[in-house]
Amino acid sequence: MRLTCSQKDLANALNITNKAVGLSNTLPVLNNVLVRAESKKLFFTTTNLEIAINYWIDADIKNEGEITIPSKLLTNYVGYLKDTEVKLSVEEGDSVLLETNDSKTKIKGIPSSEFPSIPTVEKEGGFLVTVKDLSSAIAHVAFASAVNTTRPILSGIYILVEKNELIMVATDSYRLAEKKLKVNDVSGEISCIVPNKTITELGMILGLVKEDSNVEVIVSKNQIYFGVDKIKITSRLIDGQFPNYQQVIPKTSKTKTILNSSELSLALKRINLFAKENNNKVLIKINPSELIITTDTTQYGVGEVEIKTKSEGGSNEIALNSQFMLDVLANIGPNDVVLELGEKTSPAIIRISGKEDYVHIIMPLKI
């Protein structure tokens, strides 16, 4: 294999595909990126056996071929090169030679024959969605899924398509986020659970793509595929039945108030300096003209913040996890939010003012 490409294109390809690389001692080739030169393109593939990312760049191919190279080492090395042409060739002994006009280095590779094959997703259902809409939906829900849990289902994002509407849901059993958005070219029945890591990495990658581009989504029984621009992402699905989450979303509320998300977030950050010493517990009281946030007395003291507001339905109060509230406010952007409270044992509801496509609930704590 012998070729020439630009440092900028090479660095971009490695930064994207590097997101699927894990550290494996039992299977060293998983630490590598598969580089394949074919026709006038240079293809890059990485996988950790749960998610695989494929990307390509234009290159001047002198001799076709393929090799795997330590991904993180190659990514770091190329990042330190000047923006110039890079010559890449494979020598005997599976060493990769990288040359520029002022540098030359060799990196030991592993034969491509040891790299695992990436499964093809046989289409059973699919749809198209814009990068802008999907990125927004990911930001609105992904943070609410469980990180470490004995229930793997809760570590994923539930995806359901009904007619031309995509519903994305995440929960860790203490909070839940649901986002609805319109999609196009829907085919087949789509109901699956995608690992949070896949969705999170997808969200980061979509930030590098034009907002008006379309993402092609293909779903099979055990796999899901996302394709946009030069990027192809394949991931396994989580097997199991997602909880009947709709039954925990309150249908009615007693008290409702509209708040500026930035003002509410700043107030919670101040209170959280004390609340974090008490498992982030804060007491929220809603009166007709104000919202008051307080903490229990901790070893560092006690805090109280008052926000002027107008509420409907009379006075109410609830104890919540302040960090959960900060998480949702940080991810829905600078919007006014609607806070709805029911009974003290009912979840708090947070919506985006003027929109019906998003709902977030947080389970209450004991007062």
C-alpha cells in the first residue's frame, strides 16, 4: 500500500473514527484503525465490537492495500504534523512509514486479516432525519439514561417510530426524558434500544456535519446503522423490553409556573454548593408570585434563593435532586421552562415553554 493524502483530511478522519476505539488487552487489534486504500479513496474503520465507525477521504493511491495501525498513537502523531501532504506506505514486517517534507517515522501495525469483520445491517425498517433535529433530540434525552446499572435496558435510548414521528426516551428510573420529532421516508416497524454510548458518540459526530444534511437510519433485529456525509456508524442494539414509561408521566398537575432557564440554573448552582453535602436534595416551594429554593442545614451552612414568577394553581412544594434539574436545564438550551407539580409523591414535570414535543420528569425525594 502506497499513497499520498493531506494532513488535514487524515487528522479529521482519525479524530472521527477514534471514537469507537477501546483499550483491549485481550484483542490488541481492537486498539487499531483499519486503513484501506482502494481506487481513489482511503477508508478508515474502527470498532470495539459494540460500535463501528467508517469514514473515507480522497487520496492519491499509488498501490492499493490495507493495514491496521494503533489508532490513538496515529491520531496523536498526525495531529502534531504541519498542514501538508503526508505519504503513507506499508513496508515488510507490517510497519507503516509516514513521510512529510520534514519528518519520517515508522509505526508497527497488525495485519488487516486479524481485524474483525463489521456486520452488514439488513434493513427491516428505516427513516431519514435531519442532522439538526437528531442532534437536538440526542441532547434532550441522552443524559437521562443510566450509566452503570444492573438493568442494561436503562443504559440505552429507546427509539420508536409511529407514522412519521420519532420518539426518543431515556430513563435511569429516577428521571425520564421524552423527545418527539418528525422524520421522513419511514419504512417497516421500528422499536429498539440503542446503547447510550452509541447515541452519545453519534451526537458528537453530528456536530461536525452540516445541520441541513440528512441522516439515514437503518434498523435490523440486532443492529442499527446511521449514515451521513462520509460517515457510517454501526452499532449493536440492547436486547429486551423497554419499560412502559408512559404510565409514570403525570397526566395532570396542580401547580404550574414559567421560569427563565438561565435564572433557574444560576439559582440552583448557588444552592447546590450546600445541597451537594446532602445528596443534592433541595426543597422547592411555589407561591403565587415567587419560587423559593432552600436546602437543609449542612456542615457548611444553609442556602435559600427566591425567584419572582407567576404561577397557576396555588401554592405547592416538592423535594428534588438539584443536579438532575441542572442536567436538564443545561441540555435544553436557553429556553423558558414550565415547571409543573402535582402531589408531593408525584414526579415534577419540566417542559420547554411553548412546545409540546418534550417532557422531562424527576422523581421526588422525601421532604
